[in-house]
Amino acid sequence: MTKGCIFPVIVGTILLTMICMVVIIPIGLTTAIFLAEYSKPGFLLNSVNMSIYTLAGVPSVVFGLFGLSVFVITFNFGMSLLAGAFTLAVMILPYIISTSEEAIKAVPYSFREASLACGTTKWQTIWKVVLPTALPGILTGAILGTAKVAGETAPIMFTAAAFFTPGIPRSVFEPVMALPYHIYVLATAGTHIEQTRPIQYGTALTLIILVLGMNLLGIILRSKQRVKKAW
């Protein structure tokens, strides 16, 4: 752990984050649309919202143990990229739902009335009017969710992260190296802690740059959507 590059570690972090967001954004956005546009006030809606807020406050290590029990053991995925991505997706789901729901609710009701008055259906109004207007807020939640996922250690420690692999994974059922767990390994499990300390700082800086890059990309996309909406 004192020589070599961290290319497999960077690739593993990107793969975990990308698969997680690809899985969770459609599910979170669909749930947010249902809660904001179709659900009616009552016991069921209150129970769902309470469950979402409760899950949002659960420590990440609990989600890691959940992923170990469900995805690694019950579904027999083993310690793999897929199990880690699914665990991160479950962890970030309440956050994506909450931010997307708030963004949809922030769209003025007059937009919906004007669209419906033109003879469109409710779903056409949601798809053509509400979602494009709420997209900057939805992207903001996705950006923050991406940053949170990329820096998590506990969930992938139990489900996906490997101490060392010589290359990038060839399948979603193989374990991967990830920047947060690599920092943890260098700081705690090494036999030459002082020698690896500069590598710890370098790995941490790499993680910060990677997260900033992901956030910057999301901010650029959000800005472009806001410009389109203004036009």
C-alpha cells in the first residue's frame, strides 16, 4: 500500500456512484410525482412521509448492515459492485424523494391550471409543464445526493469494498475498491502508517476533486435548464 496508482479506486468510486444514481433517480422521481400530484391527504400519506423522514435520519452503518443481510446474503450477490450500489441507492432514496417532491410542489399551481385549460391530460401536464419547471430543483437534490454517495464508507464496507484488487471490475458481481474505504484502509489497516500518510492525504484530495467535479457537472446542467426555462 505504499506504491502504485489509484486508478482502480477512482473507477470503482465512479461506478458505484453512477449505478446507484441510475437505479435510484427513476424510483425516487416516480415516488415524488405520486406523492406531490396524485396522493390525497390522509393517514396513508402521513405514514409514507413519516417513513421517508425516519429513513433519512438512519445512520449509514445501519444501511450497510441491511445491504449485507439483503443483497449480499439473501439475494446472494456476494461482496460486489451491484450489492454496494443497491445499498447506496436504498440509503439515498429518502433524500431523493424529499428533494424531488419539494421541487415539484414549488411549481405554481397556475401553471397546471393553464395547461389543463388547453385540453391536456393530467399526465401530459406533469410531463410537459411541471417536470421541466421543477427540473433545476430536482437536479440540485441529485447533485447533493451524488456527493453524499461518493463519500460514504460504512455501506460499502459491508457490501462492495475490497481491501485490494489489481484492476477494474469486469462484472457487477465483483468487489471494487473505492476512495472512502481506501482512505480508511490506509489510515487503520496498514503496517507502515507513517509511510502511507502522504498517500492518505493524496487519496482524500482525489476524492474531494472527484466530488467537486461531479457537483460542477450537475451545476452546469442545472444552469442550462434554468436558461431554457427563462427563454
